[in-house]
Amino acid sequence: MAKIIALDYGKKRTGIAATDELQIIASGLTTVDTKQLFDFLKDYLSKNQVESIVLGEPKKLDGTDTHSSEDVRKLKDKLGTTFGLPVHMVDERFTSKMAFQTMIDSGLKKKQRQNKALVDEISATIILQSYLETKR
């Protein structure tokens, strides 16, 4: 089986997570500067077998689009065209709050919890785990 990767897209940073080859566990991979996202993905995909990409879909509490929804839709199209992989959208409401709570629950100090790159990576992991659960 091939891995699945997930992206928590942001204008500055993008959190990235990946499954194991059996697609059982989602793990945080890294956070990259969004300007370097495609370079990172090209390198990662050249070294790893990946079957699809999961992309966090930003929504307001009432389910309507956010200010970044259009950017994410454009990214979805560009990812599919560039890499020839299916791109699945997953509702990302509350993932940042869940990531922050995960950091608290795991005992990270306040200074460590201020690391926004880590929040993005954990958010990507939550998005990917959510996708895996709906896929089962």
C-alpha cells in the first residue's frame, strides 16, 4: 500500500502529515513555508509512494466559506494537476483548537505551545486521522 499525506494549508506555513504504508496511523511530518510547498512535495513524492493527498477545507462554524476557501480550492486543482494524484477535501473546523488542546494534554510548556509550526503539523495530523476514520 502507498502512503496518504495531508496538508493544513496556510498563507505562511503549511503543516504536513503522512500515514504509514498500511494507512493505519497518521503522524506529523513537518511544517514548511508555503512558498516552498511544491518543492517539498516533489522531493517527498520522489522518495515515497503516495496514493493521494488530503487537504484541509476551511469552513466557518455555519459551514460557509472562509476568506481562504478559494485559495484552498485553487491549491487542490494545482496539486491534482501537478502530481497526478487524487486530492480529497476534509472539513478542518476546530483542528487548530484540537491541536492546541493536544499540546496541553501532552504536557508541553507554554513556550512550546506558542510554536505555530507545531500547531500546523498537529492540525495536519488531525485532518489525516479524520480522513482515515471516514475511509474505514
